[in-house]
Amino acid sequence: EALEKGGYDHFMLKEIYEQARSIRDCLRGRIYPSLGKIQLGGLEEYSSKLKNVDRIIIVACGTSWHAGLVGEYLIEEYGRVPVEVEYASEFRYRNPIITEKDIVIAISQSGETADTMAALELAKERGATIFGICNVVGASIPRITDAGVYTHAGPEIGVASTKAFTAQVTVLTLIAFYIAQQRGTLSQSRLIEYLTELNEIPNLVDRTLQCNEHVESIAARFKDSNNCLFLGRGSSFPVALEGALKLKEISYIHAEGYPAAEMKHGPIALIDADLPVVFIATKNASYEKVVSNIQEVKARGGHVIAIVTEGDTQVRDMAEYVIEIPQTDDAFVPLLATIPLQFLAYHIAVMRGCNVDQPRNLAKSVTVE
Ligand code: AGP
């Protein structure tokens, strides 16, 4: 087992570090930046369906559902197709309205999650075209789908999903730009720019991974907390959800993810001198609004940990701790901002003596309802 962990103390840490490679593998042979072209062999047969689709429904559970929420932002923003993201377990029991015109995409690392599988079967029965985004080749979900895209993240052993999540987000990014290419919602020159930046993401992930030691020192400060709040806006909202899920599943600290603007509709009541609040506060259109949310937390004595864009000075002056991530287009921020949150959960769990790779009560793949 020590050999399989490749010198790391835990599979989770190894898998966090594998993300530059796994994202590179996921992009390989699929993007041609200088041509502004994306090729997704698995979806080719359905390219005209994607061109004319009126609605996409994404079904998933847990971390894969969070990836789906990032996908919603990306597909709506760049492909201009309405997207609904559903918990598979709710969708399948709700008598959902599905038509033959819909594309239903299941996201699942294992490809075996019972609820996701059942949601897909229901969609198929009702005539939708069904796609899969899976990691495990030949698993049950890829076997029943009409088409799909593998994430190529390699085996994920840690129960807490890390590299599978960023690979899912990478695939959804590819699908968003693929749809944009089919529908002509982005000019060729914009596509070239986006794909050129996307091609750089594995290198930026490598740089982001250098925050490990800094995040470890922050973890030491907050390891005894009982609660933690994660806040973000736009596509950083699902990143906040994912940060909270990582922390709660491996460290057993109660954590919540919220859209930053929702804070004043309830969670603000929780803020006191014992509550760490993690903000994703990168430079984008809603930056100033997030800055004012940070001020609201500070004014109530909360502890602010902020993930910021390299070189940021405004938030640095306000937050107790900042973690810098490299500058990139807003489209790709989830791929970088997730990494410090994975490290934070990992180190806090290790410091609390938790079983990081196999947290209590959890299974790697949930094959029961
Ligand atoms: C992730 O850290 C969790 N262990 C869990 O939420 C997981 O993402 C969920 O069970 C879905 O699994 P799947 O991707 O294999 O379908």
C-alpha cells in the first residue's frame, strides 16, 4: 500500500497532487487551441443534437452534483443552452417532465451510483438522449448511455473525491465550449483565446499546488473549530459547496457552503469569533460585492480566510489569511480555487486524527438507494 501511495501519507494527498496530470490527460487530444477547435469523439455522433438542443438536464449526487453546478454556469454562459442540475435521488422520484428533445447528462466518478443510474434509466424510458461523464471505464452508467466523455482522471482511491471532481469540471468546460463551437455562440477568435488559456490550466494547477504548506499553517489555526462557512458567487458558489463537503466528510466539522449574497438571509446569524469563513474572492465582475460580504463578516468578529487572485491587495488588507491562486479567465477559476480547499480539509482532518482516506460511514461508491 505504501508503494501505491507513491510516497504520500494518504491516497487523498497523492490524488490532490495528481491534478495537473489528470487535467492534462483529460484535455489531451480534445483541444486544438491554435485552431480554436474542440474534438469530443464520444459526442461526435450527437453534435447536431447538441447544436439544436433546447435544454440540458444534469443528474448526479454529492461532489459530482457540485461539478454539475459548475457545468450549468459554463454551458449557459458560453453555449447559451438552458441547464437544470438535479440531485439524481430527487429527480427520479419526482415524475419529472422530460421530452425527446432533452439531453440528460449523468455525472459519476464510479459510474455505479444507484440513484444516478436510476435517474438516467428514467430519462431514457421517456425518450431523452442520455450522456455520461464518468471516470471508471466500462462501468454501468457508460454502458447504458447513448454517448459520453470519460474524465481520464485515473483510479481514485480516497473516498473524498478530489481529482475526479476537477476532471469532471474539465469535461464540462470542454462540453460548454464544444456546444459554443457547434452553435456559433462564440467567435473563432474568442474560442482560440479560451482554448489557449484552458491549455495552460495544468501548469497553473501545478503552481496552485504550491500553496500546500501555507494552507497547512492555516489548518493548524482552525483545526479545533466546530463549524465553518464557505462562500462564493457565480461558479465559485459550487466550489464553496465542494469545499464544505470536503471538510465535513473527512474532518467531521460541520460546514456549509452558500452563495455569498445569501449570507444576509440567514447564515450571518452564525457569525461570531469562533466561526471561520472561507471566501472565494477572485477578481471578476462580482469581486466588489464579495469584498463587501467580507467586510460584513469582519464587522461581526468572524475569521476570514480568502482565496484571492495573485497580487490582490484589497482583500489582503482585510482578511486574516489569504491564499493566492494564479490569474486566469473566470471560466477556469473553479479548477484552481478548489485546490486550496482540498488541502484545507485534508490537513484539518489529519490534525484531528481522522481516517482521511476512509472516513466513517462513507463508501466510495453508493450502490444502494
Ligand atoms: C465525494 O467526496 C463523496 N464521497 C460523494 O459525494 C460522491 O461524490 C458521490 O457519492 C457520487 O459518487 P459518483 O461520482 O461515483 O457517482
